[in-house]
Amino acid sequence: MARRKKIYEGKAKILYEGPEPGTLVQYFKDDATAYNAEKKATVEGKGVLNNRLSEFFMKGLNAIGVPTHFIRRLNMREQLIRQVEIIPLEVIVRNYAAGSMAERLGMDEGTQLPRPIVEFSYKDDKLGDPLVPEEYIIAFGWATQQDMDDIVALALRVNDFLSGVMYGVGIRLIDFKIEIGRIWEGDYMRLIVADEISPDSCRLWDIETGQRLDKDVFRRDLGSLADAYTEVARRLGVLPSNITHAPKPTLIN
Ligand code: TMP
């Protein structure tokens, strides 16, 4: 049997050549990393959960007219996506102070921000993904002013959608990261949401208890990451029936 061609391997995903030109197969690994891969582990079932969760969010975005790279899920760990040219930025939207913002500004985690704040990091592991002002992005030609206006508009639509969906299942969307890609349709270029949307790239807190349901569980050793992601998937009704990591029964008072 012919081996398919690996295009790229990242920390949590692998991209393979797709069945048609302009497509790729995105494979979700069980690997978890934090602090620029200084901390590493394998979390059984994470790839399966993130494949489902990213499918759920991307499909929802497509349905409300926010374009994404998602075409369809292929199996437990793989989805068919559109090939894009990734803009080398992490687009971060924050609704509440947490993580690096809370640390940088000495704010209490969970402080509500006056409005959603969009910020950008330059995607470069060797440099530790430094925060960059829009001025740098435009001056260095990573994106144009028009691109940046479109990216901010996309990011805020993703924020409204994700915040609403999560609120509906009792989860507060603290912040998240997306990546944006370019696709060409004839002479026209469009910007679309790419990469993944999952608890690996969001901060999700239970509204009632403040319990962390995202990768901070792994970063800060707060318990089982698989349990946290399973809980998010269960609440959203996208729990795969045959994942290796079975959810624990919950006590009903
Ligand atoms: P931060 O507080 O560490 O800057 O992260 C903000 C949000 O962006 C948080 O939800 C985690 C996410 N994020 C990633 O998914 N990947 C990254 O490389 C970074 C820096 C942040």
C-alpha cells in the first residue's frame, strides 16, 4: 500500500497530503505540550476529543457564515481540511484576564475586561511566540492593514459564537487563540479560520465553580486533562461513543 505524504508535523497535529489538490488531512495526536514544549505528556483520548470538538466549532462557524478550513471529519482522529497559507500569527481574543495577560499586568485571573481584546503573537517557537503590535505585522509584510481589519472582524465573530455556545452549557470563555489562513479563489484571496479550535487553545471555566476545563489543567497540574476535555465534549453533546477514555459517572444529588 502506498504511504501518504506527510506535509507537516506540529506538537499536537500532523498534516498529510489530501485526496484532492487544495485539501489536507489533519490528524490529531494524543500529545500534550506546554511552556513551549518544555512540559510534555501523552494524554490518551485527547486527539479523539479535539478532533470532535474542533469539528463541532468549525461546523458551527461555517453554518453562521464564518469561513473555516473544515470540510468533513474522516474518522476518530482525522478531518479533511482546505489547504491554506497560514499567516504566522496567533490571534488571541480575551474576555477575562488570565494567563500571560494577568501575569504581565498584575491582574487577578478572571477579572472581566471592559471589552473583548484582540492581540497577536508572532508564531515562532524558537522566540517563544512573542507578542507583536499590529505596526510590526504590517511593517514586516506578514499581513496588510486590510487583512488585519478582516482578521479582527473574524476573530470577534468567532468570539461571539464561541462565547454563546459555551455559555449555553455553563462554561465561561475566558480567552482563546485561532490561526488564520489565506486561500485563493481565482484572482481573489480570502481569509479563513484554520488550525483547530479545542480546549487546547481556549481557556474554559465552569461558570458556577470556576473549575478549569482546558489545557491549564495540564499546564498547572490541576487533575486529569482527559476528564476535563471529556466534560466539555459531554456538555456539548459531541462525546464520541467509543473513545478509549470513558467518562466517569457523576453523582446526582
Ligand atoms: P496566554 O495567556 O498564555 O497568552 O494564552 C492566551 C490564550 O491563547 C489561551 O487560551 C491559550 C491560547 N494559546 C495557544 O493556544 N497557543 C499559544 O501558543 C499561546 C501563546 C496561547
